[in-house]
Amino acid sequence: MPGYSLDRDDYLQRLARIEGQVRGLARMIDEERYCIDVLTQISSVTSALRGVGLGLHDQHLRTCVLDAATADEDQGDAKIAEAINTIERLLRS
């Protein structure tokens, strides 16, 4: 079972809000709004997505990685390496 299943509704609500923000960005471009206002909104969307990603990472570490590490050392090491790689990708974005 995915670690986020306990907070599934919260994640879906947050993603729906982000989706609305992205639609708002498209409207801003269509309306030729001031560039700085658009960039500010882009920063807000990026931050919101990063928050969802960090929350998922937290839950992944507390569930999937912990379960794997408890079951088998090699499996745990593989899950830790996988988590590190995804955290690195998140930080680069």
C-alpha cells in the first residue's frame, strides 16, 4: 500500500488547488499581465508542488523505506538509494 494513502484526500485537494493556479497562469498570459506578476505566480506554484513532493518523500521514508529496511537489509539499502535519487531530482528542479 502506498504511504500516501492515509493523506490521499489532502494530496488530491492540494493538487486541485495547484491545478487552479496553473489555469490562472494561463489566463494571466492570455491577458498579457505584467511579467513580474506572472513570475511571482510561477514561484508560488513551484513552491506548492515542492511541498507536495516533500510530503510524499516524508511518507515514503516512514512507510516503504522503513518496511523494506525492517524486512531485509539489502532491500532497505535499495529503497534508501531510490529515495536519495528522487530527493536529488526534486532539489534540482
